[in-house]
Amino acid sequence: MLDDREENIFLSRWLNNELTDEELADFKADPEYKHYQKLVTATDTLELTSYNMDTALHTIKSSKKTVAKSPKVIKLWSFAAIAASIAILIGVFMWHPQENFTTVVGQQMAVKLPDGSEMMLNATSTASFDKKDWENNRTVTLEGEAYFKVKKGSTFTVVTPQGEVRVLGTQFTVQAYPTLFEAICYEGKVQVSNRNQQTILTAGNAYRNINDQIIEQWDVLDTTPSWIHQASTFRSIPVQYVFDTLEKQYHITIDAKQLDSDLRYTGTFPNNALDIALKTVCSTLGMQYTISADGKTVVVEKQ
Amino acid sequence: MPESTQSTCNEKVFDDFFRSHSRQLRSYLYYKFGDLEQAEDMVQEAFIKLWNHCAKVPIEKAKSFLYTTATNIGISHKRHETVKFKHKNYIKQRKSDTTNESPEFVMLEKEYMEKLKEAIAALPDRQREVFLLSRIDKKTYKEIAALSNVSVKAIEKLMHKALVSLRKKIGNI
């Protein structure tokens, strides 16, 4: 039964459990039986090394792509591409990291913008811009006061709650406080939009809107704002702003109750010497001042 | 003309077909031509051909197209070089279920397994092909017969011969 004659299929039948009980008993009695049993048992523990079906399918797919037979295939790929693009675009628009800069009382800060333009923040001001999108959108959001030196390029815009200044040329300052909006152009051209009104300032032009009512325009001779050189300069400004400026530069509180709000001030005071500054302002206005013991409060009264 | 969902050109149909047939085709080509890596290349080649002819091959005929194509690829490869059946790194012992085997088997020495693999490699091609399809891939004689278009009886004869050959080759170890 275990020879290899052409017609013999005994072992095949054994493996298939097709032997009769008698045949099986005979086979088990044969000394060869255990050898065959062992051979089959051992073979049954064998397997092929694993097959990476996904990699294979992927390879086939990539070669399919180059053949580009079926429009259906192309469609699926392009859907995937469109979906991916949309996801990326959403990601880009949703994720705009803002750079924020804030100065405290008495502090100034120079900020280099991504394109090399410069922004100098005066005291108690906040500016922010989108670094990632700067190339397409040169916009700075500002509260307070800042001086800009703008590199040539696309439109440069300073957005403030009070209005917008759009740069057509190069150097300018913006002052944006709740009741005061002022822009001075030192070089080139800027366009000021304020309450739906647009004004173009050329070098030496200044623009101001106080309390949203009085719009003034005048000329300046300076080529940079005075505060860059540690001084504050005013031209015919309501005296309240002068005191506000003093408070911002020196971290003091000014008590000026009996002040005539229509009073205007023109002049310059230093930002680094409180006594001189107070003397300069008060003597011009015909007032006198007293500094409190802790140096934090200044009382201003009529002489 | 809209493609029917059962067209071989339908991506999902093609993928499903690949997943249910590629592994078996790989084994078949390996047993037949003796090199597993080459077999994997042939599988890819055959499936790419199937895809390129997808419009002409309905899914019911795809399997026979695939095996015929792959076998032809294998034969043309073999014409250029004689491949000795390679088993190193290709056939190995399953790790997971050795504990389920009979105690005798657990005792089987490495030497025996090596001898067995060499004996399998030394089998005549047809015997080895049938023996491995049956024992490793657990194909029935009927299925094996269908793969190479011969009778079940022919497969049973080959199987019997393969066992006798192996037994002789291994000896009383």
C-alpha cells in the first residue's frame, strides 16, 4: 500500500480520511505509519512568510495610474485631491497665528515686521499682525500710537478702531485713542479713511479727528515724530490729551479738575524728565503743579 | 456607457478580487516556479495585465485569466533561467500554534524540520506543487485539479507519490 506505483493513491486517501476502518487499522500497524504521521504533522506547521497585500495592491495601483485607462480611476483620485486641497485651505484660513506686541507705561518698542518694515510702538500701545499671511496682507492692527517705516511692496494698512491708514508711500505715525485719531505723514503718501471720508496725506501733512467731529489738517516740519527722540510735541491739541500723554509717559495720575476743556496746548516736553515736562506744560498754560509724596499723583491748578 | 458595479474595471470590484485571490496566486506561483520574491513580482504583473484588459475580462472569467497569465509569465521567466526551489526564509514554522500540536511534534528537533524542507525542495516540480497546495494552503484535491486543469485522480496520484518520495528522502531520523 505504500509503494509508488503509478495507480497508487493510498496515502492521498489516508490524508483525506477516506480509508476504511480496516485499511486504517492495517496502516497503523505498519512501522511506516509513525514516519508518515510525523512527516504530515511537521509539514502542517509550515507556512509561507507573510505577504504584504496592501503594499502589493498599492504598487499595482501606482502602475495603473500611469496607464490611466479608466476615467473612473482619475475621478476618484481627483476627488481625493480636491478634498485634500479643501482641507488644507480650511486649515490655512482657520489657523492665523497673530503676533502681538504691547507696550506698558513709559515703554517704547521697536518691532521689525516680516518684510523688514519697522514699527515703533509708543507707550501703552498694542499692535498685532499676521506673520504667516504677511506677504499677501500687510496689515497691522493698532491701538495706541506707533511710527512706521514701510518697505516698498504691496499696500500697507494700519487698522484701528477709529479708522484706517493705508500706505501709499513710506513714513507716518498714527495715533488712535478713543476720542482722538491722528495721522502724520513724514515721507511719501498715505491715505486716511475716517468715517467714510478719504484723505491723502503727502510728506509733512498731518490729519486729526477729535471726538469724531472736528477734522483738522495741517503741515509739520519734522521728519520723524518727536517721541522717537524722547519728546512729546503737540499742536493746538485739547489739553486733556497732553495730560493723558504725561500720564502714559511717566506713570503718574494727573488731577486737573478745574481744567477748562476747551483749552488747547502747543509745545514740546521731554519724555524722560518729569519735572521739566511738568514745568514746560504748566508754565505755558499758566498753571501750577504739586507732586504727591509718593511721586504718583500730580495736582494741577490754576495759578 | 455606465460601468456595471460588477465590471472588472470597477475599482472596488478589482480591489476585492485582488484581496481574495492574490495570496493564493502567490503561493501557487511560488510552488510552481520556486522563488517567492519572483512569485510576488509575477502576481503584480498578472494583476496589472488583468487591469489593462478589464473591459474584455468579465469578473467571472478573471480568475482563470489571472492564473493563465501568471503561469505564462512564470514559464517565460523560467525559460531564461533554471530556478532551484528556494525555501530558505520563505517557508518557516508557524510560531503561534506549535503548542496545539501533539507532544511528539513539540519534541521534533530543528534538524528534522530542515531535512523536511530540503526534501520538499528536492521533490519533482509537479509533486511539490500539489503537496504544498494541499498541506500548506489546505486546498482540496478538487481545487488543485481545477487550478491545473487535470483530473482529481491525477492529483491524488501525485500526492501519494510526493509522500513516498519525502519519506524516502528523510529516512529514519
